[in-house]
Amino acid sequence: MPPSTLLGRLPGLRHFIEVAQQGSFRAAADTLHVAPSAVSKQIKNLELALDVELFRRDRGAAGSS
């Protein structure tokens, strides 16, 4: 993967790590000081780029796939 492509994924990776640690998109958003929709969008973009579902979305929680 070219370095420029990797750099473009860094926000998504940061959001991914926070969701995994916090257990929910909302808690990750609070920690990152962004809206939950911003976390969701970054995770969705990362999932599309990697062609894999990273989290099972459940009301109020996100479990890893």
C-alpha cells in the first residue's frame, strides 16, 4: 500500500481503535470529541477500503466481527 494511501486511512484507524476499546460508537465519539456520525462514517470508509465488516452494529454497542 502506498504511503499516501496509508496516511489517508489514519483517521479511520484511530476511530477503529477507539470503538474497539470503548465498545460503542458513542463512547468513542465522546473520547475523540466528534459526533457519533463522524465515527460511523470513518468506520464505514475503512470497512469499504478493506472490504470487511469490522464491527457488528447493535443499538448502543459495537462488537468486533
